[in-house]
Amino acid sequence: MHHAAANNHTYIFKLLLANGAGANVTDDKGDTALDWAKSWNRTEVADLLSEHGGKTKKELETAGK
């Protein structure tokens, strides 16, 4: 998810999400794919993740997850 976000692979994202991939998977630092998409200015991927319930690390921490 994270590499697809950084590389703006919307097609891959659609496949992953359609096949049950979680929108809030975190890396070893706790960053989500949405964090990666935002840091790389991948707005299309960020929007897609948000539409599927994707959150940033900060949003997950605030929600206590």
C-alpha cells in the first residue's frame, strides 16, 4: 500500500482495496499509506484512500487505535 501511494499507482490501489486490503495499514514507524500519499503530494491516491476510510497516523492516534 505504502509504495503504491508514494508512486501514485491508483490502479494498484483500486485492486488492493477491492480485494480487502486495509486502508489503515501502518509501516514500522506507524505511518499509514495516507501519510505517504500526502507526503508525496499524491492527491488522487490520498482522495481514494480517504474515500475508503483511510486515516493518517495522527488521526489514528487521536482515535486511540
